[in-house]
Amino acid sequence: MHEMGIAMQIIEIASSSIPAEMENPSVARVNIRVGKLTAVVPSSLTFCFNIAARETPLAGAELSIEEVPVVARCRKCGHEWTISGPDFSCENCGDGDVDLLSGRELEIVSLELAQ
């Protein structure tokens, strides 16, 4: 389960983003974007995050996950579309030479501190 490793990295990055001068900081929410091609299972990532965040400033924080669809552009005809299945061929002309515009993201968007 690679979600535990990802959860631990999110916690490490988010913890290091908290201003050093804050006393007893508490994080309310961590907002992330996860592309469909990352093979991350959101429910597993949330579960791992909640376990790994114990005894850190992120304990009890909500992990808000925005799932990013796989979007491609055909190099031959320029058509853009959202890929929903295993076929990456252009739905317009059938060519297989495509650029992936989204779907591989795995990024922390923002961190919300509790009041």
C-alpha cells in the first residue's frame, strides 16, 4: 500500500510549512489534488493519513482530496478529451499519439490552520 508513504510525505511537507513562530499549531485541513493516473485510492490515503497524523500538528485534520481526471490532447488533430477508460487513442481521429494534460498530479494545494 503506497498510500502510507504518500500520507507520511504529506504530513512531513505540511508540518514543515507551519510557521516556526506558532505555538501549539493545529491544522484543520490539508487540501490536495490527486490525478487518476497516480493509482492512489482516496479512501486508503485518508485512512493512512489519519493514522500517520497522530501526535503531530495535523492530528484530527481533514484531508480534502480533489480527484483530477485524465485529460489528453491528440498531437495529430489537436482534439482534447477526458479519458475514462483504458483506451488512450484520440476519440476524434483514432490516433494514439497523445499528450497527457492532466491526471498525474499529486500535490498539496493548501494548508488551513485551526483558529
